Amino acid sequence: NEVLQKADIAMYAAKDGGRNCWRIYDPSLQQDAYESMVLTNSLRRALEHQEFSLQFQPEIRLSDRRIIGFEALLRWNSAEHGPVPPGKFVPLAEKSGTIAAIGEWVLREACRFSRRLHDAGCPGLHVAVNLSPRQLSANNFPEVVREILVETGIEPGQIAIEVTENILIEPMEDSIRKLTELRELGVEVALDDFGTGYSSLTYLRRLPVSILKIDKSFIDGILDDPKQAEYVGFIIDLAHALNLRVVAEGVEVNAQIDKLRELDCDAIQGFVFSRAVSEPAALRLLQDWTEVP
Ligand code: C2E
Ligand code: CA
Ligand code: CA
């Protein structure tokens, strides 16, 4: 029994490791599995205990250095565990299915924020929301989006949905159909983390996206490695040929901004301008910082 139990734990670790691989049982795996279980249990109560909040990271257009939108990033301040980073709890929420309710909460809060931006005299800004594959596979997802837009009184173009390639792990035709429906409604769709995963041209061709976000891991090397810069330039040209707007993620220093402008990148997001901040701080950024220093 014990051997089977431990083999089971190793199997789960292998599944977490991206499947199609193996793991040897190690007592630390049991610790990890236990931690995941405890966190998952707390996650189930986190919504009703109002432990979630959103922070907003600005996106800056390079041509005029203005803020053109914000990405909503989820924060969990657990009563039991303190602040837990999204990289840790989002996968657990996906596995346990709680992501459906959490994701809907995120979307509604992001739309409310968008509404307040509009009311504060900042029209034309978009708010981007990260979407997990599980959320898209819910039958009525486009309907839910439509309802929230009506409820919060904002235009579809004020919202961007960010998806990654693994959105297509779920039945692909179904995902494409739903995203197309949203796109036709006027919602922006961004392909996130481009440059990680397969980054296959098939995704760019088949997904109804309007924005391409180049992953930080690709941007990191553009100053030291000419080949890398050339590669990013090539991605930008390709995206423009497909009529996509390009956002560089994880920009940390000014020299990267100069390089990205040279490469004809449309917009940037990163610590060089601002981390994700609370709503009042986001509104202050809009007032004080129309230009990158
Ligand atoms: P992401 O969608 O790629 O979000 C960007 C992440 O990069 C954020 O981390 C942000 O704080 C970080 N970042 C931005 N600029 C810089 C920079 O200049 N340097 C560095 N080192 N990092 C930078 P965060 O907030 O920890 O989120 C991590 C991931 O968690 C997100 O990656 C996204 O995949 C996921 N996530 C966050 N909120 C949600 C959500 O509401 N729903 C879902 N499904 N996933 C979410
Ligand atoms: Ca994102
Ligand atoms: Ca990203």
C-alpha cells in the first residue's frame, strides 16, 4: 500500500512536470503535495472571505509615451498563508476548478475598474485580463463576458482578453470559435507569453488575436545579444504584417526601450515604467506620468 501511495505521489509530480515524463518518489514531493492540498482548501474559501484583489500594470505606447491601458493582475492575501504569488495559486485554482469563479470575479472587477477609468475622464484605455484554459472551456463563456459588459456599462473594446498557447490544449475548434465570437463583439484578444512554448506560426494564423505580447525571456537578451534583438525585430515585423499590435513584456531598463523603438515595437510593459499597483496608484500614474522619465 505504501509503495503504491508513493508511486501515486510521484505520478502526480510527473503530471505537474508537464506530463510525458517521469519522477522518482522523494519525501519532499509529499511535502509539496501536502502544501498544495492545504492551499487548495484555503482557495475554496478565498472568494467569500474577500481575500483577492487586483493590481494594475500600465502599458505604454512608444510613439507618444502615453499609457494606453492596464493589465489586471490577481493578488491573493490569504488569512492563513499571507500573500501567495499567482504563479503558485493560479495553477492550483485551475486544477481544482475554482478558477472558473475566481476568473469571473477578476473579469467583473476589471470591467468595474475600466468603468471608473472612463468616469474619471480617461476614455480609450483598455484593461487586459488573463484567461485560463478552464475558463474558456466553460460553455457559456462568451455569454458571461457579454453580461458583465452590459452590467458594468463598458464598451467591448475597453477589455482585452489575454490567452496563452495552452488555451488550445482544450478542444481547439471550440476555443477558436469562442474567441472569434468575442473578437467579433469588439473585445481585444492578446496572445500572451509569445516566445515561450512552441510559438508556432499556426497559433498566430488560427487564433483570432489582435495583440501579440512578447515574453520577458525574449526581451531580456536584446541589449547583449544581437541575434536575439534581430529575432525580436523579426517577430515584430511578422506581427505587423498580420496587423497585430506588439507589446514587449518585462522591460526593465531604459536602453531596452530605445532598442525596442528601433525595432518598431508598439508598446511596452515593465518595471522600467511601473510595477502592478493598486487602483488609486494607477489613477495617480495617469495624472502624473504621461511620459516615461
Ligand atoms: P503574465 O500574464 O505574463 O503577467 C506578467 C507578469 O510579469 C506579472 O507577474 C508581472 O508582475 C510581471 N512583470 C511585469 N513587468 C515585469 C518586469 O519588468 N520584470 C519582472 N521581473 N517581472 C515583470 P505576476 O503578477 O506575478 O503574475 C504572474 C502570472 O500569473 C501572470 O503572468 C499570469 O499568467 C498569472 N495571472 C495573474 N493574474 C491572473 C488572473 O487574474 N487570472 C489568470 N488565469 N492568471 C493570472
Ligand atoms: Ca498576461
Ligand atoms: Ca505574459
